[in-house]
Amino acid sequence: MKKKTRSIHTGVYKDTSYNSVTTPIYPTSNFYFDALGKTRGYDYTRSGNPTRSALEENLAALEGGVAASATATGMAAITAVMFFLRPGDHVITGDDIYGGTYRLFNQALRAMGMDFSFVPMRDVSAVQKAIRTQTRMIWIETPSNPLLNITDIARITELAKGKNILTVADNTFLSPYLQNPLELGVDMVVHSTTKYLNGHSDVVGGAVVYGRKELAEKGKAIVNALGLSQSPFDSWLVLRGIKTLGQRMEAHEANARRIAEFLDQHPSVKKVYYPGLKTHPCQDVIQKQMKGSGGMLAFELDRSKVDLDRFFSKLQYFLLAESLGGVESLIEHPWSMSHASMGEEGLKSSGITPETIRVSVGLEDAEDLIADLGQALDHQN
């Protein structure tokens, strides 16, 4: 099946009693036993639930994995993966990753004895130089959040496999519709399903997709032990959202490309970060591993021409809010919002500035969105 067909038909037809065309919701905390030691596949919803299993089947199929774990949040998915490691282990990751991931790594997990190197992942030699004897994982986020830097997944995984290092890719920005890291050698893929997979800003969730059976067995045991699994209703919402993933991603990208081109020519914008622009420095890698450029972009505002607060206040269709991937357009200020936990030093080293603006381009009419940005940039009185 092609991905659009797979999105609609995988993990759906579970109702043998009434032939429901949608996956049933099983909002039960537990399941009774037929006899001692005999169940019908489920006993307690934290450990397993038919609705969540349907979503996990769908996610694994879309990413090309052997299995998946649907988790309560995206951060829960990241936490589950980090429990593959032990105190003393070293992790290499990007210097411009999502602020919540940075906070987990740099604050919570460092305190538990893990060590992290934040390097420019777009430079494979920088990754290679950061490898130590204690390195057990390379954490890839591509395109990166918020500067849309690109990591060459195949080269990084090739480097890691020669040293028995696990590789994990956060594929949230592109979704399985536009990028499949497992095909490029990654061991596990994580998602915030809150974003494009659900796509409607009405649920939070996460997922880990496993590339090998032994990883799936360990990962599922971790998710169960830590109580990280997603609720049945939230699982159902994500599964519902996935049915339109292909159509939404194509529309997000079409709008984002037009907005990026508009901003790239605007005199009050100093720089635009978007993989779909020919000016993006990683075109060779983009063409090799990505099936599209996605709906996320960022730009540097010329603060000598535009007042930041006034710019945000004049926008009509772009909501000043964190998160991304919904049908509505969102805009935010990473320095003070999504990435504030990195601290000034971390922000500066990553390339994020007080002028950086991140945009999640929605599904509104592109002409309306462009006009909205234009009037906010131009009318500063």
C-alpha cells in the first residue's frame, strides 16, 4: 500500500461484532480474565489496550518499523528511549534541538549521571570527533527545531553502526509521510504525535517506533514499567488524525513554500530558514533523504525596522502559541518561548537569536496568510 492508503486502512478494522468502519474506543482500565492465566490479549490498559494497539500498528506501518509504543506525550517517548541508557553513558546530539529535549538532557538526565555533547549535527566530522568510548547513543533531530538544519542520517548511522552506538531520530517535523529514518539505518524513531500525526491541536501524545524486535521488546517493557503509555481516547484521536496525514502534509508544504518565498524577498526579514528554498545549504542531503520540505519555517526579523511586540499583536491569522503541526497557523518566539530553557548561552551557541521567529504554517488560504504577514511587517505605527 502507498502511504495515503496505509494511513487510512492500517489498525482500523478491529470490530468483528458490528463491522465498524472506525476503530472502536475501549475506555476501560482493566479486562477480566476467562480463567487464571487466561486472557483475550489484554489485562490492564497501562500495559495494553486494543485502541492503542491499533494506533501502534498504524505508526509502525507508516515508519516501516517492527512495532511501536504510543506514549502520553512526545516527552514521554523521549524519556522512554533514554531509559535504554545507564548512568555514565554518553550521548551526542544537536546544538539546536527542541528546547524540551535540551532541558531533559541537560538538566534532568545529567543529574542522573548521563553525559551529553551538543554539536552541530549538520557537520558529520563534528559528530565523529565527539565520539568517546562511553558513547552509547546519537540523537538526531532533522530538520532541527527551530532553524531547520539538516543532518545526513545515512552518514551518521553508518558511523554509529561501526562503533555499536544506538541511533534515534526525532521525525516530528516531517512526519512519516515526508521522511523515514529507519530506511536510512536509524534504530528507533520518535514522534510528538501532538503535531502533524494528529494534526488538529486537540490531543498530546508521542510515539517510539522500533527498527528491530529486541528494541521493541525492551522499549515496550520500559513504557509499561514507567507508566508512559497513551490513553485509549487520545490514541483514537491520533489514529483519526493520521487518516488525512498525506493530504495535510502536502497542503502544509505548499503554503509554507509560498510564505518562505514571500519572506525571503521582504526587506524587513534578514534570513529565512526553510529546506524548500534553494538557498538552504544542505540541498544534496535534502534531495537524498527527504520526500518534501514540510510545513515549518523560521526567519530572522530585522529589529531595526520591526518592533517585535507590535508585529505579533498585528497578526490576525497566526496565533502566538507554542506547538506546531495543526490545521491553524502558529507563530512563536523561540528565545522566550519554546527554547527558553536552553538559557542564553545555549541559545546563542545554537544560532537562535532574539530575532528568530518560528512559524508552523497551517492550512488556511496562502494568500490570506501572506497578506497577514505583510501587513504586520509593513504597518508598524
